[in-house]
Amino acid sequence: MEKLLMLSTPLLMISALPQTHRLITTKKSGDISRLTYCLTWLGVLLLAIDSYQAQDVSLALTNTVSFFMLTINLILIFIYAKNR
């Protein structure tokens, strides 16, 4: 189980980077579901809170980094949606 966590941690932490890159380079967010991103953002936030309460440092770090990456993407999505 620990090996799976070691593999999943970096994958989850960097999973938002391709979308971030695309948002920044195209400055378009019309084809991205805001609802899906908001629900994912909320889910990761709740996982981060739960992992902090459980004092699971590796999961807390993973979920916190993922939360911040998703936050950046959400901000970009809403900024570029206004620029249409």
C-alpha cells in the first residue's frame, strides 16, 4: 500500500500542471467545466482537512499542494471566462 501512495503522491501533485499550462498559453477556458473543477476543488479541500486531522503528513502535503494547484486553475478559469 505504501508503494502505491509513493507513486500516487507526485502524480496527484502535478496533475493540474498541464491544464495550468494550457490556460496560461491559450488564455481560454470556455471548454473547461467549471462545475467539475469546483467539485474537485471542494473534494481535495475536504481530503486535505481530513488528512491534517488524521495527522497523515504525506497525504496532507499531497492534498494541500493539489488544492493550491486547483485553486490557481480555478482562478484562471474564471478570469479567462470573463475575457470572452
